[in-house]
Amino acid sequence: MSLAADTLEHELHALATNGLVVLPGLLDGDELTAIRQALAPYLTGEHMGRNRFEGLRSQRVYALLAKSPVFADLAAHPRILRLLDHLLMPNYLLSAALAIQLEPGEDRQPLHFDDGFYAWIARPRRAVGVSAIWAIDDFTEDNGATEVIRGSHLWADERAADADSRIERIVMPRGSALVFQGTLWHRGGANRSAAPRLAITPQYCQPWARQMENMVLAVPPGVASTYPRRVQELLGYSLHPPFMGHVNGLHPARLIDPAYRERDRVEARRAAEMLERRRSRA
């Protein structure tokens, strides 16, 4: 189904002015079930957060694209990519892809902005990254819904107190996605409910920036080779002009894509034949 251009314009306007936009109803029941099934082997209580930022009562599962193609589908969802095409430079990368399940009793996270580790670039500035948070469970007032400060992506050195009156919870139904600028101040909320709250968060960065997760190591080449070309590019099997990301002077996709290797062989054979013809005419 094609989407009206004014919908895209509205979403981009919200991202420019508020720093965020909510995209409701992107995943159906079957898709949510598939995500839960893919995560079930890893949500066993063995991957609890190691500090207050990760959440001492939260389960975190990293390197999701190494675990199931359903997460590659999320990372390359067309409604997300069409926003990124306007917010980031061409050849942007997947910087992180993780699941976060807040268990009952989890405290709120410290306020932060996701691309804060690019600290040498003074604020206010253009975002180096863009984040998405997919609600696999409903995000409610009491189960740890993400909390944000609208417009804070435009701040310079201002910081908010933990009890800042401008903080608001993003309540949204499961299957929705929250997309926000990497400069937006936000945090995971406290889970005061009796049930876990599950989310998936792919994060993206400019093509010249270092990724949070080393995707070409996190996702084995044999797995990456099975993904569509667009997903491979997001992982890092791509070039940013003039030649950032090359391997031995060549496109990195040739390491996982037989078509690239075959093209190299064909071009080498043609070059050799052309040289031989020139020699024969000399």
C-alpha cells in the first residue's frame, strides 16, 4: 500500500520540531508473535543489565540480526527507512539492534541522548544518529513506557532534572514504533506493573560514524550473506564515497555475495582479453 506524501511530510515535521514521531500499527499480530518466538530462547533471565543504565531488572539481548531474520525485517522496515533517507546521509548504517525487556520493579533509566558519545561535536547540532523503539508490548503509563522531552533535540548545553515537568511518557499500542533524533533527551521509564514490557530498538548512524555494535563481527558472514542487499548495506557491507569501508581496495560485499565475486572474475577476464587483443595488434 502506498502512503500519501503529506504523511511523510507530517512525520518529518514532527521529527524536526519535536524530535520524535510515533508510527502506530506497523506490526500485526502474526509479526509480533514471530518476534516473541524468536526472542524466547534468549529471554531466560541470563542477560540482565549490568548497571543502572542497562537496568538491573531488565533483560537485554544484543546482536539481534545474528539470531533471526525477523529482526532484519524490523531494521529495514520501509516506514523507518523512508524517514532515515531524509534524516541521515546516504549509506547510513545500523548502529545497534537489541531487545530490552523491563521486568516488574525496574527503575527509570537516567536521562540521556543516544548519540551522546559523539561528544566532540558541540550541541546544538544535527543528529549523528536516529533511534527507533518498537513496542512489542503495549507501552502504558505504569509499565516503563519511554519518557521524552519534546524539543530537547534542539538544546545546546541545557540538561533536565529527573523530575523535570516537561518529561512525558510515550504511551502507544503494541506494534507501534517511536522514532526520534539521536539528540533527543529521553529515558526508559519505571515498570510499576506486574508484567514485563518488551521492546526492540534498532539505532542508526551516519555512514562516517563508528557503530555502537560492531555489526560485521556481531552478525556472522554466513548469516549476513542470506539477507537482502539493503540489510547487508546497513550492517556495513557498503561503501561511503570515495572509498570508506573498502576491503583490500574492493567493495566489502564481495566477501559475502557470490555475485560480486563473479563480477570481479568477469571484469578481470575482460581486462585480460582486452590487453591480449592490444598486444596482438601491436
